[in-house]
Amino acid sequence: MRRILIFSTTTGYQLRSFGEAALDLGVELTFATDRCHSLDDPWRDAAVAVRFHDEDASVAAVLAATADRPVDGVIAVGDRPVVLAARVAEELGLPWHPPDAARASAHKRLARERMVQAGLPAPRYLSTTVDADPAELSRRARYPAVVKPVSLSGSRGVIRVDTPEALVAAFGRVSTLLSRPEIRALRTGSEQEILIEDFIPGREYAVEGLMSRGAFSCLAVFDKPDPLDGPFFEETIYVTPPRADAGVRRAIVAAVAAAAAALGLAHGPIHAECRVSPADTVGQPPQVHVLEVAARPIGGLCSRVLRFTSESSSVSLEHVLLGHALGERVTAARDDLAAAVMMIPIPRRGILRSVAGEDRAREVPHVEEVRITAKQDQLLEPLPEAGSYLGFVFARAPLPVEAEAAVREAHRRLVFTVDGAIDVRAG
């Protein structure tokens, strides 16, 4: 039986979807996750326990665990596992993204450096650390600007500022976030680093794709219909196909392909974010700024928004990715229906007490699924400190506008009761 090694954090939402796809394909999955080393297989899935911050020991552990069980391909789910997956793939001689490219994809400054070196459009930026003088930085920045930590994802810690005073305040807020124990425990090696870069106006899009031996192929382009102009950048809705015309879509795909090549990504899934700014000159095409290219598929439950047609059957993104990891030529195409997903935003900080209206939300035409992932009595935090969502709403319809309207109406029918949190501080 063919075997694929999947690197993931223990909280990866996509693992069940990969399991379902593996059963369909007759593939065996082996997991490498950052679970507790002291427990003997707590989840009963024979996963290899790794630590993403301890790469050498983790590579050795994976190689030892797979010595008698040959692996045919690798996949990484989430930003943290991509480097370890790349190193193991290199040791096993399997096609994947090179380790240095995977590392750059998960580090905003390294990614910016490679894009600038390749001559790609990129915002002017300053790289600094939490112990720098924010007043001095505020005099060097150009406004509007964006303050962001280099190693966090999902817009966490990303703040737009329009004045020097706002930059000083935002810098302090991001520094406080980076000092949290759970952030420091990630031990990425760049927890202290912050970027200050020019704000890029324009509409934002996302791209899902595959690199195959250095060649890029696009699986889907997503529109983000809600303006993302700050001060925070909470992504709420993805819609595909996008409203952009064919010329803009081609420019987006070309820009993402160039950015992936600049990073050195070679083989495996990628997920990219970009902004399309209006042309400076009449008659000129709009400029595409690629914000990031991650060496992994779209995160969380969002992959469920994508369905593909392969040999007259409908398959998931995970199905496509497993086949690609096994070296199969990808022939699947996204199906004809438009699709939308809403990542339900957290309205305010507090304790989630209850959720009502789920049945009414599911009754909205074109809505396929409403999934609340936040737990009762859980402490909720909105951006920029947040690291999660309340849940997800999925819809499929003949037209993108119908799919978007469906997830908005379903969200309108949901009622979340959130009590104010009580802060208990030492001293």
C-alpha cells in the first residue's frame, strides 16, 4: 500500500478530510505531529511525535519511525510544519519544496527579501525587533504603514497605522502580543522580529495552487469581497470564482507564479495572498503585489469550499493533494458551481456562553454547512490578538453573488452570547 507522511499540528482541522480522501484512494497515512512525547500514542493513530522548533531531533525521529515503512510522498498542513516536512523530504529523496524555500515562505522578512531580489513589486519595509525605539521607527516610516510580526499568520498582530502616534501604540501592542507565553512557546526563532511596511491599497485576493517540479498550476482564485483596509485585517469571506475580469485574473496567477519561483518553491501545495492596486496610468494593467506565498494548502476548514471534478466524480482538495504527493498528474478541475466560505469573526473579547440560530442558518438556500468550532465557555479574542474564528459557513450556488449572499444571510441568523471576560492580573 502506498504511504504518505503528513506533518501537522495536533489541532489541524484538515486531518479528517485527508483521512477520508486516503480511504478513497487506498492510501495509508502516517502523521508527524507536535503531541506530547511522554504519552504512549494518546490518539491511537501511531503518529510520530515531533517538535517543530527542534528540527534535527525531529528529522531523526521521523526517519527512524519510517525506516521499515517506506514513504511515497509528504504533505504539510499549517505554517509551522512546512520546514520539517521539507527537511524530511530532502532526506528521503522525495519531491517537495526545498528547506530554505519552505523557511522563507513562513517568514515575512525572508519572503520580502527574495521578492525584492527577484525584482517583483513589493512594499518598502523596515525590519526591527521588539526592543527597538518605536519613536525612532515612527520617524522613519511612511504613512499609511502596516506593523506586523514576521512569524505569525492569519493576520494576527497585523495593524495599519496612519500617524507616528498610532505606530508607537501599535508597536507596543504587537510587542505585548509577542511576549505572551503561548507565542514564546512556539520557539520559531523570530518571535522578537517585527516588520513595518508601506500599506498597499487595493482589493485582496487569495490563490490556491500546486507546484509540480518547479511549474505552477492554479487550482482556484478567491475574491475577498469585504474591504481589508485596516486598522485590522480580519478575513471573513472567500468567494470563487472572483469578480475580477479575465485580465486581472491572469495577472494575479502570473504574479503568484513569479513569487513562488522567487521563493524557490518547487513541488507541493501553495496558498498565496495578494493585493491588486489600481493602475497609475490610464490604459495600464493594475499592479499585483503578492503579500505571501505559503508552502501549504489553504488552512482550517476552508478547504471544504473547493470541489473538483475528476473522471466524472467530485473530489475534495485533499484528494487532489494526496494524488499529487504520490506523483500523479493532476487532471482535476474545479467544478462549475460558485462557492463561498465565511470565517465567522469574533465580535468582541469575552466568554462564549451560547450559540443560537444554527438550524435557521442551515435553512438558507445554497448553504451547505454551518460549523461552529468555538467551544462553550471558551475565552474569545478578536484580532489583532486572536488566533481563531467562531466557526465557518459554506455555500455553493450557480453564481458567486448568490453564494456570497447565502453565507452573509446565514451569519445574520446566528446569535452568539458573549459575556465580558474578567482579567485577573498578578500584583
